[in-house]
Amino acid sequence: MSLNWDVTKCADADALTTEDQWPITDAMIWACMFTGIGTITEKNVAEFHARLIVGGYWMSEPLPYAEVRRYIGLSTNVFPEETRAKWLKRIIGQRMDDEVRKAERSQRLSNG
């Protein structure tokens, strides 16, 4: 299934699709899948931002809240919206699985 998106309802939609801004816009589109939130609204933008930070979406510095707010109106076909509890279970579960695999790999390597 493709990831469909629309920024035309964002306050400054044209600025979000410029060559300089596109890498951030592209990351925000994909972040909708990561956060389980398909449309960024005034009501859920703080939750969206928090999920990006708590989940470790950004490899380096996270986007400031003011920058994420520029994307209010971004919509994707990510549906239905994941509840916080379901999202936390998924993200923590993935992280736990990753850490268990790392530990098991380390153990196998040390046993030669």
C-alpha cells in the first residue's frame, strides 16, 4: 500500500515543498506512520511531537515543537489513529526485541 499525503491544508503549504524544506517535509510524512497519527491537527500536534521524541524518531536533534506546528494540516492515509497505549506497546516492544537480539548476538559472539 502506498503512503498518500497532502500538505495543502497546512498554513504555509508552498514553503513546505521547497527544495530546502522537502527533506523535513518528507520525514514528517513518514513520521505519520511512525507515530500512528495520520493527520496533524491543532488538537494532536503536541502528542505527535511527543511521540517523535519519546520514540526516538530523529537520529540527532529532534525538530522543535514550533517546526512541527508548521505541519498542522498535513494528512496521510495512515488510519486508524493509534491510541497512546497501543503506540507505546508497539514502540517499547520493538525496542525490547532489538535489545534482546543484540544481547543474544553478543553472547553468541563471546562464546565463539
